Amino acid sequence: MNFLRKLATYMLGVGLGVIMVYFIFGDRDIQCNYFPNDRVLYDLRKKELQYSESVAAQMQANSLNDSVVMWALERGKVDFEQSQTEKEPCKEYFIELKEPAYQMNIRNCDSVATVLELKKVK
């Protein structure tokens, strides 16, 4: 069996395998949420997002929309030293975003996440 025939057989097998994996796992939202930072951000993204009155007024005054908060929930880093993870009934997390530079404080309850504070860092 020459090299081109072996390569074609290999590519046929890989192609069929990719198609089979796509049909089995295609529509699943599979993410790696093993690290504490990723678990917290994933949990906050799943919940209904609300804003405190001061944050809503600040966002309206600065012409900000939800994209900054959603970007922070995608790419932000949770500062567990400043966060209150043992607070009952709702935990509070301090999230830092580097680009654009924002800091936010979010209260994480059972079904709702509330942005308590949002400030731009210079």
C-alpha cells in the first residue's frame, strides 16, 4: 500500500470520526469549570442579572450597556481575598477586569445576581 492510499484511508477515518463526534456532542455547552474562578463566573453568567439603582444610574450616565458586565463575567478575575464567600444568604464577589479596566462587586443569590458596584479603574 503506497503512502497516498494510506493517507486517504487515514483521512477518511478521521473525517467519519469527526462527523460522529459532532452528531453525538454537537449541541452541548461543554466548558472547563474546574478552577474556582471559572466556577464562580459560570454560575454568575447562568443567573438573571440585575443592577442596583446606583449602578443603573452610573451606566446610563456613562452610556454603558450590559456588554461591559457580560465581558467581565467572561474574562474577569475573581478576587477571593476581597470577596465575601461565607456571607449568608447571598455571597458577594469582587471581580476585576483588565481590559477595559473595571472593578465590580456582585451579590450572588439563588436565582439572581445583582451588580452592587461598578467602577472604572484608571
